[in-house]
Amino acid sequence: MEIGKIGQLTINQHGDGANIVGDVTAPTPHQSGSAVHTQPEHKEKVFIVHGHDEKSVYELKNYLQNTLKFAEPTVLSSVAGKSRTVIETFEEEAAQASLVFVLMTPDDAQGDGRLRARQNVVFELGYFLGRLGRRSGRTIVLLRGDVELPSDIRGMLYIRFDHGILAAGEEIRRAIEAVAEND
């Protein structure tokens, strides 16, 4: 006896058990009138560049994985060294990245009181702009607070996330869509 439906799947009850009939491996995305609303898994290998703002790293990872359905992004501080130096680990992990988010946050105070992003963040931003191409849009800069930007990148577009990653979520999603449209 049929006891319910989820998308194109039918749940049948028989005796003391139940079975599901239909293709359980490939639900139809965004079926109207059903509980199935899967999004396609993004194929890009994501890398997150960051300074000391661990909360924003966590929020961005969570947003990318759980809302936009990316695989787990690479965060260098979470990667095992495997007897490699930091730069060797960075080069090997970065070589796999096809989409990069750079969190520029006010982590370092300068002598005159101005705030800047950590120097590793500035270095890695430059690395990815060179490797992936500035015009590709594959290096997405997220900016929080009053951060001094290196003069070479002034004029670049960036996404402000002063009110958190979720508040900037729609802009992040649109930036990713623009990358896909450029391909």
C-alpha cells in the first residue's frame, strides 16, 4: 500500500516494513510540490585565505558548504603539514584551487594606527590574482572593517561583510554566478 511520496519516490508499506520505489540516487532538483530541493554540487575546488578572524572563516565555510553546496573548502591552517614547510603546503594546496575567497580583515595595527590585513593575506591575494587571473573573477575579495588596501589593488571590486557572511550571502552567490558565466 502506498503511504506517501517524496518527489518521484514512492513509499510503500508492506507487512511490518516499508520500501522506497524510484531513483533514490538522482532526485529531480527543484521539483514543484515536493520536498526535494537539491542544488547541483559545485565542482570548483575552493580555497579560503584569511587572517585572525576565525569566526568569519567558519561562517564562510558553513555558507559555502551548507547553503551553496560546495565541497569542503581548503583552509591552510586546517591542512596537515606532512613534513612540508608552510610555503610548500600553501603551493600544493593552492595549485588545486579554482575559486578563492580572500577575507581581508583589520588584524594588524600599524605605527600610525591604521589597520591592515595580515601580510600572508596580502601575499596570497597577489598569488591567486596572478595564478587565476585578475579578470577571471575567481579570486573574490571579502572586506570587513576599515582595512588599508595595498595600492596595487585599489579599484578592484570587493564584497563588504561588515555585518557577517550571511548578510553578504547574496552578493557572494552573485559573484560565483558571474564566474560561471565568464567560463
